[in-house]
Amino acid sequence: MGKKERKARTPDPVRFAYSSHWKAGAVLVVAMVAFAGVALIYQESSPTRAEDTASLNEVRFSELRQALPPRITLGYVSDIGGADFSNNAAYFLAQYALAPVLLDPGINHDLIVGNFSSPAAIESALHEKNLAVVRDFGNGVLLLRKAAN
């Protein structure tokens, strides 16, 4: 009889035996990298809080801005941020949104911008400062004048 033929033997695939702890750790690392990537993309596409506040304020005052002539100085009253307007973010945001219109804190002008946080604050200011509503633009933004005595 003849020689026995040898079958060519294919090597077994290399198998790595990792413990379940290693597998869980690898999945956790991949998940953390994916989450960090999504968070970075979201952060880059989202405005910062300060930009968002200014943008929201511009939208809030946009209808009033369109109703005003470009070169005018108006009074300004508000219940937001206290009485000292030298360091009042609400005042500066209103001034920014209405530029080039100038806002002068107080009621020493024919027309006055009202910037209020609630309907109760509006009623209080109208009564205490003897003001009348010329036009309510909504969302706490009003154009006011001194009420007739």
C-alpha cells in the first residue's frame, strides 16, 4: 500500500480569552469616547448662556425697536435688577437690543420704555410713577408716557 497522505492542517484562529471585566471596561471606554464626542459637537453648535440671553432679549425687544425712529432718547423704567442702573444687566441688554435708540434711566422723557418681569410689576410701576401705556409689546416690554393728571 502506499504512503499515507497527510492532510494539510489549517491553523486554528487565535482566540483571546478576556475576562468579563476587561470586556465591560472596553465597552465603557468606547461609550465614554462617544459621549464626549457628542457633547463636544453639541457644545460647539450651542450658544453660550450670555449669547443666548442677549439673543432672547433682542427678540423680546424687536417689535418695539421696529416701532421707534432710529435717533431718539427714551426714558427707562424696570423692576428687574434694582434701582441702580449703573450695574444693571437688564438695562444694558435693553440698551443693546434697542440701539441706536438711547435709554435714559428715569421718566424724564415724553416716551419711556418699560421692562418688567410680571403683570403685577407693570401695574405697580404704572400706579407709583403715574404712567400710562402707549403700547404693550408683550412679554413685559411696554412703551409708556406720563399719565395726564
